[in-house]
Amino acid sequence: MKNFKSVSELANAIASGEIPSEVVSPGHAAALLGVTRQAINDRIHRSKSLDAWGAEGTVLISMRSIEEALLKRESS
């Protein structure tokens, strides 16, 4: 997960295209994948299988990463 110093920097990164505009919260990601919020947190910090960005307690996850995880699960 890439960390920014402030939410303002995070917002500027979205505006500049450094971060995709289609992002979700960890809770939403957990609901979409049918897992716990803790499982999402583990994936962000350990396996790095989800593209995520954070600042001041705010975490955003790429919807593309969520879609890729769903496709992998369906193909298993």
C-alpha cells in the first residue's frame, strides 16, 4: 500500500491520475469479495495482491484489483 502524508495529497493523486478514480473502501471490498474486513487488511499488508493507497486512516482499494480477485476466485 502506498501511503500519502494527507488526505489532500491522496485526493490530488486521484485528480492527477496517479490513482485510478474507481476505488472502494476496505469494507466495500470485503463485501464484494465475501470476506471479512480483516482479510482485506491482511491482503493489503501481507500479500500485496490488492492495489491500495492510504492517508490519515483513509484507505482506498482499486476496483480493478477487486475485479481481478473475483475472476481468480471464479476460475479456481
